[in-house]
Amino acid sequence: MVNIGIIGVGGIAGAHLAGYRQLPQANITALCDILPERAAGKAGEIQLNIGATGGTAVQARPYQDYRALLDDPEVEAVDICLPTDLHADMAVAALQAGKHVLSEKPMALSVADCDRMIAAAEATGRILMIAQCIRFCPEYQVLKAMADSGADGKITHALFRRLSGMPRWSSDHWMEDPRRSGGGIFDLHIHDADYVNFLLGMPTAVDARGVEDAHGIGQVMCAYHYPHTQAVFAEGGWCYHDGFPFRMTFTVRFEGATVEYDSARGPLAIFRDGCEPEIPTLPAGDLYTNEIAYFLDCVATGTAPTVVTAFDARETIRLVAAEAASVRGGRPVAL
Ligand SMILES: NC(=O)c1ccc[n+]([C@@H]2O[C@H](COP(=O)([O-])OP(=O)(O)OC[C@H]3O[C@@H](n4cnc5c(N)ncnc54)[C@H](O)[C@@H]3O)[C@@H](O)[C@H]2O)c1
């Protein structure tokens, strides 16, 4: 059993709570939010892109000041579900208070802040995991396993897309402020940038174009340069109009198979010449519950995460920052 304290009880915390509830090894000990009704365990019925929250009422010690939660000796691990600009300071404070930390993506809005978080984890010997949930998403796990097995040869080209309207649920509308969220490129597109890093490693360069307004870079289309794969692209953004349906998709061609997934259209399918399309059985669980179960296992066994290391998440921030520089400069940026 791991005793958890959640700091920030808004949209994503509701999805995490739904995951914790399925895991007998999790005990939600404390909740902290500046909004008292949320600290009391009544997170709003917030509709996220993936998964609705709701039914999040939970019995746990309520705190409105994070310092009180960090002083609570029963809390072993802290789950940071705060606006992005607060991640780095909160993670450092929690690690220094002796807590293990699961922090939402993006890790931070600068590589320097990521490095502060990593230094605090190293100094305290506590676990720091960043919730890059797509690494734990069943469809994307199937694709990763195919690439790692090599049975269908190498990836020749790949396209990832993640599109939505502007998220309207955030408290104080912090997501609409690029100084707090980093804009759609850091908040939404980062999922695919991180997955590209997971699947293929860091590219040698990025060449990105995008659309920037008062909410930051809301839309980006990026080419990732690799010596071993001819064409890897991702498109992501949240600047479509209200009501535009969220979708995440990929089409990836290996030498011997094509894999396609579109969350709006149907299950993942694998196509091979001369064969009927294959609809594989997916790994169990959903992305949030899988990621949380993995974190709890790392805490319980004292093992550093390997599916997503803190350095991986830091490299993804470096990658997205390079994409933003490429959008603004209108030319490729080497990594
Ligand atoms: N992995 C995913 O799929 C996913 C989805 C949505 C959000 N996120 C990430 O999760 C984080 C939170 O996003 P959200 O959508 O839940 O935002 P949100 O606005 O719905 O929730 C944030 C909560 O933090 C509280 N808060 C703000 N400042 C605080 C403070 N100093 N102390 C305590 N509580 C405080 C707010 O009152 C609010 O309840 C962001 O970094 C976002 O990028 C990830």
C-alpha cells in the first residue's frame, strides 16, 4: 500500500483518482487544492479530451496549503496535478520534503527547470516520474512493441496527429495563458513529441511550422529528422473551434506492415500484403491507470522508472522547445 497525496484536484486529478480507485495498492491519504470544495474531494465533473472525470468524491485529509500536505508524515508519494508553471517548484519542494513524486506533463516549461527537478531527485534519492501517459496507452504500446520486436522490419515513415478545440475547463483559464501552459505545442502536441522520442529516440533536427496567437503556439506541424527513417511527422494543436471532436491518430509504415489508429474511428488495425487486416487484442488497462500502477510499483519496490525516466521527459521538453524555435524562426533547428 502506498499513501498518496494529490496536489491540484482539477481535471486530470479526476482521471487519476478514477485510476487509483481501481488499484488496491493505492491509498489516497490527502488532497490539496486552493479551492476548498476540491480539497474536500469534490472535483468538478470535468470533461477531458480522453476520459471524463466524475464520481471523484473521495475521503482524504483536505489541505488548501501544499506545505501542510508536504508536512503530513503519512503521505509517502505526491501526485502533482497543478497548472504547468507550478510543476518544477512543487516537485522540488515535495522531493525535499522526502516524498516520491509523480508529476503531470509537461515536466516544466524550460530545460533549466527540468534540470532543477532532476537534481532534487538525485540529491534526495526519491523517485521522480513524469506522467507521459501516451507511453502507457494500449494502442501506442502495441506500436512500440512492434517496433522493438523488429518482426515487421524497420519503420519507413510515420505520421502522428492530435487535434482538439481549446480546452475550456482549466481553473482561472490558466491553459489559455502561454506563460503558464506553454500553449498547445507544450500542452497537447507534447504527447506525440514524447512518443516520437520514445519510439525512435531524439531526432537530429526538427523542422516545424505553426500558428501562434495570444494563447501561444496553438498548432504545429513538425518533421523530425532521423538518419535511419525517411519521414516522421507529427501535427498537433488545440486551436480548432468549440465542438471540434478530439482525436489522436497515427499511421506508421514498417517495411512489412502498416499500422493505423484513429481514436475517433475505431480500433487499431495492422495491414500486411496478402492478408486480412488484423485487429490485435490490446494490452489491458487504460493509459492513466497503467501509468499510475507503474509509478506505485516503482515506489513500492524502490526502483527508478525506466519506461519514462526523468531525463527522457527533460529531453522531450528540449525537443518541443526546439520545435517552438523552428516555428518562430521558420527554419530547421538542430538538436
Ligand atoms: N496527461 C493528460 O492527458 C493531461 C490531461 C489534462 C491535463 N494534464 C496536465 O495536468 C496539469 C493540470 O491540468 P488540469 O487540466 O487538471 O488543470 P485544472 O485547472 O483543471 O486543475 C488544476 C487544479 O490546481 C488547483 N491549483 C492551482 N494552484 C494551486 C496551488 N498553488 N495549490 C493547490 N492547488 C492549486 C486549481 O484550483 C485546480 O483545481 C497540467 O500540467 C496539464 O498539462 C494532463
